[in-house]
Amino acid sequence: MTLFAWAYGVAEHKLASVLPRRWEHVQGVARQARSLQPMAGSDADLLESAAILHDVGYAPDIAHTGFHPLDGANFLHLIDAPARLVHLVAHHSYAALEADLRELSAELSEFEDERGSLRDALWYCDLTTTPDGEVIDARDRIAEIQQRYGPDHLVTRFITQASPELLAVVDRTERRLSAVAAG
């Protein structure tokens, strides 16, 4: 069984019936990850696995802190998922900044942020996928998140503060994709 087949089964079990829209989103993020296979190279299976599992921490039986990257990483660690996969889930989409806002930085610091092209690719996939699993421009996705949560929500504060770094990640990933395509 591939890592992705295992990850898909875990994500489907935890999300499909209880959070169907979240399930649609993670499937879309995984499709985006699959499209980055030429760039991801030998890490393609890991990227796609992190993509399908990145929001598993939203599952009600896993959500202990209310901060899904941390809850997902803790769950994956408990079920002996590969360490690199756990760390990617913990730090997806600039989780370190949101952890600061939630006063959970110490807990998140137990997981390593690898800060490389694979991490950037995961952030790119999440930021270019709608809640319904469709492809979207990153700027439109940020605006959608701000609108969905409203002006006074912590997530809106986070996404507004995170936008420069998130958009820089999107730009870096698109440059890497172009370089791979150019051969």
C-alpha cells in the first residue's frame, strides 16, 4: 500500500461523513498536489499524502485544542504516521503565525517546519483550492476566507497578517513549476 492510499483511507474515515465539505476541500488539495508531481519528484507521494491529511484535525473526535494543524499532527503522531508527514501537517499554510495568535506556539514547536519547496507546495495547494475542492486564485481564496469568517474573527486576523508570506509561497511555487516545465 502506498503512503497516499493509507493517508486517503485515514482522511476519508475521519472527514467524509462528518465534514463532507471539508472532505471535498482536502480531495481538491490532493488533486492540486498530484498536479505538482513533476516538481515534487521523489516526494510526490508525501506531498499528496500531506494534502489529503492537512485538515484531518478538524474531525470532531480529533479536535482537542481547536487548532486543526496541531490537532491533526498530534493525531497522526499517535497513529505512527511518518514524521515528515506529521510535521508537514503541523505547519501547513503558515500555522506558526496562527499558533502565535492562539497562544499555542509552544505546542506547535514540538513539530519541525522544514521550510522548503515541499512545504511551499503544500501551502500552495491549500491556498489555491476552494472549500468545495475547486481551483481558485490565491488572492480570491484569501478574500473568501476573510468574508466567510467575518472581520472580527481570529482566522480573519490571521489570514490578513499571513497574506504576504502566503502569496510569496504561491509565487515561489509557481516559479518552481515554470522552471520544471521549461526543463
